[in-house]
Amino acid sequence: MQGTVQKIRNTARIYSQYIFSISIFVIKNKHLFYTNNQIHSIHTRFKANLHPPTANLTKFQKGVYYSAVKIFNNLPHNIEDLANEIILFRNALKRFLLINSFYNSEEYFNYRRYSIQN
């Protein structure tokens, strides 16, 4: 039984590590990504989000670049706001991922929806 619990914890750590690594990649490589306000001049509440590239191929949508945009855009706003301060961003993201264990992408992408309702 204890081995099963450890495997479940490791699974959560692996996905959280993926979220952490890909978010740090985005921060360190901002020049590779565009925000919505760089693409169009319409002022929406999502204007500061990264602009997801148009992709028709599932292979591209499952790739790192596309996933990075989706993961970064789903971060809580208080962490996104720290994007210009890498040390503060890293610490806040670590804290967030330690408090919230995500076992798969579905849990992570549904997090905001559930937290807004509560």
C-alpha cells in the first residue's frame, strides 16, 4: 500500500515539475512568445496572456511550444504578475505547486475554473 501512495505522490511531482520547468522556460525565453495585445489591438481581459499559435495538427498542439502557452496562461494571476521578477516568480510558483498537487493536465487546466467558483 505504501508503495502505491509513493507512486501517486511521484506522479504529482512529475507533472508539477513539468509545469514548473515549462513556466521557467517561458520566462527566460519571452522573446519567443507573443502576447495577445501584440497580435491585435482589441483590449480584452486576456490581452496580457500569451497568444496561442494557430495549429491544426494535433502533433503541434501536443508539442512543447503550444503546451507552454497553455500552461503559462493558466497560471494564477498573482504568479503571472511576477513574470518580470524571475526569483519571486520561481518562489511563488514553487509554493503554488507544493500546495496544489496536479496529477495530470486536466486537473491543472480545471484548477482555475474550480477556484473561481469557490
